Amino acid sequence: MELTDPEDVKLVTLARSARARTQATEGAAVRDTDGRTYAASTVELPTLRLTAVQAAVAAAVSSGAEGLEAAVVVSDTPLLREACVSAVRDMSPDAVIFRADPSGTVREDLR
């Protein structure tokens, strides 16, 4: 699937960069309803575990975002994890969620 919206392409780029920078399992990026973007990678500490999407959503919420337009997760896994979907849906039931492989090719689109 080819993304045509430049803002969605930007999210894929941010998510890929977050993943590569930390060599994490996943990278994610979200766009809030004001157009601001937040990127994060998987957090795996002894006392704290977050998916990349949960971490990006947490960054958005802690910055005052009131809703999300879109989210992207970059991962080797073949399906979006429920925890990723739930984190986005908690903020915005209608936000689009994309899953891309590490090359940036979108493999899944939840609208």
C-alpha cells in the first residue's frame, strides 16, 4: 500500500527513525488533531514496558494533545498488537492506524 498524504508519509519516516535510533523492536509516531507529531520506540525496562505506540501516545497526552488523527507503527510483526490499537482508540476512536514493515512499506491500515 502506498501512502499519498505527505503527513502520513512523515509519520512513517519518524517511526522508522525512532526504531532505528534505539534499535528497538518497534518505532511509532502519532499526529495529534493540531498537526503536532510525536515519535517513540519500544520501552523495555525492568519496571516499565510500553509498546512504541503507547509511548508515543503518552508523549502526546503529556504535551496536552486532545485527540489523534493518525498513528504509524513500524515493526517486523505481521499484525498490530491490541495494546497499540487500544492506546490510539482511547484518545480517538476514528484515528487511522497504519502498520509498516521496517522498509516503510505499509502492510496494514485500520480505519
